[in-house]
Amino acid sequence: MDYRNQEIKKPDFKKISDYIWEISKDYKTGMRVPARIYASQALLDGMDMHVFDQITNVATLPGIVDYAYCMPDGHSGYGFPIGGVAAMDIAENGVISPGGIGFDINCGMKLVRTDLTYNDVKPKLRELLEALFKAVPSGVGSKGFVRLDAAGFRKVIEEGSEWCVDKGYGWKEDLETTELGGREANADNRTVSNKAVDRGKDQIGTLGSGNHYLEIQHVKEENIIDKALAKKWGIFPDQIVIMFHCGSRGFGHQVATDYLNLFLEVMESKYKIKILDRELASAPFNSPEGQNYFSGMKCAMNMSFANRQTILHRVREVFSSVFATDAEKLGMRQIYDVSHNRASVEKHKVGGSMKELIVHRKGATAAFGPGSEYVTPKYREDGQPIIIGGSMETGSYLLVGTESGAQTWFTTAHGSGRTMSRTRAKQLYRGDTLQKEMESRGIIVRTGSYAGLAEEAGAAYKNIDEVIEVAHAAGISRKVVKLVPIGNIKG
């Protein structure tokens, strides 16, 4: 049965604060914990009812502790809402669920600074975009310049960004500014199928389609919120930075599909787990199936790290060619690379004692505070950098993790969050018209698909400033700088 065709009862929200709303365990039979939505009143009122249905379904999963959370950019997804967060107690038969991680495993963001200013880049912007469009393939079915056989790809998915740096597709310092050092440990390539490998082996160095993009952005002085931290991280007024958003492509999708099908076979028959929605297919984390999926997920994490690292290499090549200057001399250092679709084993305080949890973040970003062992040493003193992508018309943000982020397992939003289906956006907007309108406002867009461009119209997304304000005011992350697009490549 398709649960989306069923009538959904509107919850009675308990207001915890101006930015936190709670749904009681009494809302739905089987809920083990309450659900909490992080949102302003306006964002809450604008959320799809399916978000509330999905996050309360998440609250029924075995082993879940404290709350099922939804971030301010939350919207309906597969299994978990996008923006959904849940932590399961491993010692209490806590489950792992592919629907709580997503099909595009380790879909994430990379932010790169430069020493260039707006006036340096403006005369060459169109040339840069054309060169980047050729160097970084985008769109459905795109293939990268890295050519690998199955055995070579299986090596990449165990080594991640380290493989790229060893091959000359990056700098060693890039690993120091990548979440997990760009490599998930204990990723065993034997836990992924040949079909998954076949789908992914030609896709390293590609953006893909949908909401994936590569963007040239401008740092306006008035948009630097934390001036001291921005300066420490290499951000200055009138600067040009590069941001891009992509993931594990067809490989991650196939890994998720393979294990969803397996979990549906064993979940009830072998482990007696009953769920309200098949999209939440799960297995105990410590079961053979759960451990194999966790390893397969790590392989997809590593593919995605390698994908973004290779794209960074190509971006540096393009800028170096256009400006006839080495990328090092252009100051093209990575600020951070972060995932927003993953699960990880972490220790958190639950009921006054430390517990080992499997934390699911689906369309949500880890946001560890100052001093956390989970923050790469370069940023441990400050807290984790967080990259939040907005729509191509509005801008994006760089945030930092906070100590008060413990309330959500140190997790924050990941983007604007859609308010409109892709089908509806294509009905309302024309890609060619949108491209011209954006250029009149100073944003040049290069795309291989006008239909795809229409799907990504700014009006199809929530207000990024409001989403970020909720995350900032609720204390789950803190603003550093807003970044405004001047050039965009869409799949």
C-alpha cells in the first residue's frame, strides 16, 4: 500500500521555543520517542504534511533515542524526510536504515577559496564557465575523464580522496580539510555488487543532474557575519570562491537499492522488525546484513569523496589555464568538504551517560562544536565548518558548529529545501527565460538542459536566509558568511 495516498492527521504541535516544535508519542501508534521539528512558524506552516508523517514514522524505528528530528529545510523524501535525523542505540538492537541516509550517499558540498577578487574574475567569467562546463561533465549519464576498470574502481572506493591525491588529482592539504580526511575506514569493496561498480566506474569527476551544481560566488563585505572567523579561514571582502554540490552518482544509488531489497527480505522474517513504511526497511546495525550495508555505504562515501576531489582538480586546472597562473599562486585552497547523506557511529550523551549510537543524517549536515574529536584537527579549535547550499538564484552559507548543537546530535540543515515538485516547477517556468532573467541580475548560467534549469528555479525552494536564521537562532550552528552566486553550471 502507498502510505502517501492515506489521509494524514495534522499533528498538535507543542511549542518548545520559537524555533522548535514537538509532536508527542501519542500522535501515532508505535512511536518510541517524540518528534521535533526545527522551524520558524512560517517554515512550519509551509511544510508538506508528509514531512510530519515521515518523521513520526522514523520515531517508531527500533533503538531510536531521545527524538526523531527534522531540520528547517525539511521536505518529504524516501523513508526519512529530507532533513531527517535519528540516532539509534547500538547496544539496544538499534537499526540502520538506507532510507535514513539516502540514495545519493555522501551527497555533499565542497568550498574552495581564491585570492581573486570580483574585478579579477568578471571579465573572464563567461570564459571560465565555458571551460568548466567542458572540464566537469554534468547531466544524466555523464562520464568523467578518469577511466577505470572494475578492479581499479574497487580500489578507489576503499581509499577515497587519498587515491586521488596519490594519483596527482589534489594536494595533500586537501585531505586535512575534508570530513573524515576524505576516507571512510573499513570500507570493504566485497560488500558492493558488480552492478553498482559497473554503474559508478566511469562517473568519477562528474556533477550529475538535478540539484547538483558548480558555482562561482562573490563574498560581499556586508555578508561577512563573523569577521574574525572568516578571516582566519581565508575569507575576505570582494573575494571569489567556488562551491560545488554532488555525490556518489549511480554507484551510491545502486548500493542503496541493493540493500533496501535485502532488508525487505530479512527485516520481518529474520529479525521480527515491523515498520509503518516499506521505505524505512531496516536491519539491526550489528547484524551481518547491517554491517555489510554499513561497509557498502562507506564504499559509496569514498566514491563521492573521490568524485569531488577530482572535480576540484579540474577546477584548479581551468582557473590556472584561464589566468595563466598556477593554482597555488591563485590561492585555490579548499576550505572544507562535507557530507549531508550518511550514517556514522558516534558517542553522545543520552540520559546522563555516554552511548554509542548510529546517527543517521539524511539531507542534514554534521555540525560538531569546538573541541570535538569528530572535527578534523585543522578546525577543532573553532568547530566544524558547515556548507549550506541555497538555490542558484539566492546564495549559500558557510556556518560553524556550536557546543549547543548537542541538542540535535550536532546536526544542522543542508540546503534551502524544496517547496515545489520538479514537475510543478517545469510547468511554471521556462529554462531559457529563467537563464536570461538571471543574467540580467548578474548571474550567468551554463546548462545542458533548459528543463533541468526550470526544475531548479529559485521559487521552487524555501528562503535560504530564513532556513539559516532558524539554525542560527536555535543554536545548532552559527553564521559565518553568505556567498552570492555570479556564475553557475547546472546538470
